[in-house]
Amino acid sequence: MPDSNIIVDAQWQINSYNITLNPGTGGTIVITIDDSPGIPLSTTANYNSVINIIPVPHVGYSVGSFVVTNADGSVIPTPDSSFVMPANDVTITGYFIANEYTITYMDGNTVLNVDTFTYRTAITPMANPTKEGYTFTGWNPELPTTMTAEDLTVNAQWQINSYNITLNPGTGGTIVITIDDSPGIPLSTTANYNSVINIIPVPHVGYSVGSFVVTNADGSVIPTPDSSFVMPANDVTITGYFIANESKQKSRKSVLMSSSSIFMRSITLRVSRLTDGFSVRMACSTKVLNKGFNSASSSSFALVSPHKALLATFTSSSKTYCLAKPRKSPFCLTSR
């Protein structure tokens, strides 16, 4: 034992304690110890060190929260995302939140629907849209099966429908159509929705165009201004009506209205025919008709009724005839 007092100082070695990082799903936890470079892994830190916590979310996630617990499960406050290292192990647990993103469904400039999905969750597309005259074929760009980490806009894709055109020309002609100014088509065919159909009725020899009608599948009539119409979203039938022409050849036996007698103010009519060798033309005269005339001495003459109505001239053989047109009456002929 020395002959004087001895003063000794205690020597200490600071303890280090474990820091366990439990970032969970959707991110990473980085720490700095007393402003050291960031450490993204579980590590150790000396007692009383200042621990700064830096949560780093992955793509598609946001920082929710984090909690620091002692070994006994008690929570250590983390003002300003930092704490002082206690004399025990600690665990830092992170909570990251998956973001929500939208899918906007478009048809041209029209918004059909907007859906929201959480990142990486399964996508349930909206019901297939419909549009008159078209068939829906899908979305562009194609929808993924799970939600991506960005908002999406997809556009409806359509295929135009074709519908049947049945030509029913009937008797006496043919119906030819053009589709959007294509060459003429004389047979039943198909046409795309909204095409312009031009109708050209072509009568056969001896016939003329009467009319035509365009009907929908339900029998309703489609107007055809300027002999054209716009193809609807259903089958149509074009029905033609052609009229047989009357013969233009003149028989030498022409039918005229006739009478048995001619009076000053009345006349009794019946149907008669001129015999062969007669020709009739309109004429006007001042001669008054009050009885029949013998044409034996004249090959042509004119007659006027007592009321000065227009009569006719004719040529004949040596027979007596009267041809007159009294006022407001048809031509009349009497054979004696």
C-alpha cells in the first residue's frame, strides 16, 4: 500500500446497441448517426447518438409513417424524424402507402368513364361501350392487368359495321346503286354504316320508272331526297316500281265520241270509230252546223257548231258525216 492517497478515475467504454430497420412494403428506411452518411441497413449505434430517420418510398408508394420502439415495445418519440439512442436495442418500422392512380376512358373527345385503382392492384375495366353502327374492338393503349404507377388514358377502338342492301326491282327494270360514289352495283350487296347510297332505277325497253321505296328491317320507310339516303344501322330493302308504256302507234281506226243527232244546245254521245281512209285535224270556221253534210263533192271542209265552238276537218269518201265539238263537250261524229 503506498504511503499516500491514490485517486483513480473510472474508465468507461460506451456501449453500442442494435438498430433494426423494418421498412415493410413500398420503401426503404435510411438512417444517419450523428450526421454520418446514410445507412440503409440494420446497424449499431452508440448510446446517446442522434439518429435521423429518412424514409424513402419506392415508385408507386408514398410515406405513411414510421415508429421507433425499444426492446420492450415501448415507443420512442421522434420529433423532426430523429431520436437519441437509448441504452437498448431499437427497431424502426416504416409504413408506406400504395398510391392511387386513375384510368380515363375516352371515345374521341368524349370522356366515357374515370376509374381509380391502387398501385399494383388488379384492374377491372369498365363495361364495353356501344355506338350505333360500330362494334367495339378494345382500348388503345391496351389496358394492363394491374395498375401502373401513373395515370392512364385509353381510347375506344371501333370497327364500322356493314349491313345488307336487298334490291327488289320487280318487273320492268333494274335497280343500280352506288355506295359513296363507287361504280354502279346492280345486285344485292352490303354497305358500311353511314355510307351514302345513290339509287339509279333503270327501266327495261317498254317500261318507265314509276317509283321506288327504301324500307328498314322493321318496315319503316327511309326518305330518299335526290334519290339517295344514308345507310342506317340495319339491313334495308330497295323496291322498284316500273310502269309498262302505252303503245304510241296510231291506229287508222281512231276512237271518237259520237252522237246520233246534233241539237242547238245538247248532244247525245256514243263511242264510234272512223272507218279506213279518214284523217282528222283541228280547224276553225265560221260555218254553222245544224245538219249533216255530204262530203262527196269536197275532200276537206270545216264545221262550226251553233255556238261557234271549235270543230274539225276531215277527208272522206262519198258519205254523209257530221263532226262537231259543241262548247264544253268532246268531239262528236255521226255517220248517216
